[in-house]
Amino acid sequence: MRMKKMKEIHEGDHLICTDINHYSFCPRFLFYEHCLTGIRPRTGMMDIGKEEHEEEEFRAKRRTFTAYEVAEGEREFRVRLYSPKWRLVGILDELVKTPDGRLYPVEYKFSSTVRDPHRLQLAGYGMLIQEQFGVDVPHGFIYLIPKKKAVKVPLGEARYAEIQAILTQMWTIIEQEQIPPPTPDRAKCASCEFRRFCNDV
């Protein structure tokens, strides 16, 4: 286990959209992932989620676009997105393109409900799409795999401003190498893979 030093943080370093999700769940996820190296244990749920994502991509290729409120369009899968300004990258599960040039991010979740960390992660993708493709992204979709249901999620400039503020907070934690307080919702700690590293919960 080794701390990253300030001099090791350079222009090539970046955050990923999944970090936004994890940070929203508990800020310490970010510290453990980016300031300590190689400590995150792999869990069975991670493997299940990966398999479900791969299977969902196969199923999505045969679906119509009605769940996304468009009559027709095109799909791209595992779309790589990047913002040099925010040093943020992401691999989006699905990007829906309409004939009139609209773009909608779609994120698959092995969950029965849409949670706020999901919404924030989706907003990160939406912000990246706006910057990379120069189009407005007013909303996107979370596809709940167990329910086979797409849930429309409003995005917009207020949400993107929130993401930018969160990214600023995240970079401050990384650059200062200071462990943040744990989540106030201690019920989350029971199943957290990092719990054994937190001596104060």
C-alpha cells in the first residue's frame, strides 16, 4: 500500500465518471482509489455487474428506441468520452443518436431503482458529450437491468454545474492527500469493501 505523492499527479492523470458515483456514495472511495494504490478488493457483485452489462449490450442491439422516447436512431456502445478541461474520462454504456442530431447518454445499472449516485454519474457523461460533440444534452436514461426499464433522468446546466463543483472537491482531496469524513449514512458501511480501512466507523 503506497501513497501517491503530489509530484506524481500530472496532466495525464484523470478522474472517471464512475468516481463521481463512488464519491457520491462515500467520499472515502475516492481517497482509497486515487491516493492509495492496489487496495480495493474485488467482490462477487463486481463480477456479476460486469457480466450483466455485457449481456445487456447484446440485448440492447435488438431493442427499439421507444424506451428512449424516439422513433428511430442509431446506437453506439462503450463510447469513450474525455474532457481535458476537467480531466474527466468515461466509457458510456450506450449513446443514442437521433436523425436530427440529438445525443442521449444511457447507463446500465444492475439495480431495481435509480439512486442519486447513478444520476450524478449520468450527468458526468452528459457533460462530457456536450463538451466533446458540441450539442446540448438536456436528459439521459438509466436502464435498470432487473426491471428491463429505461428511466428518463433530467440533466441540464444546473446539474452540470453541480458536477463541476463536485469535481473540484474531488481534485482537492486527491491533491491534498487528506482522507475525507465518511458518509453520514453509516448503514452503507456494512457492505462496503473498504470498511476494514476505516477505523472510525
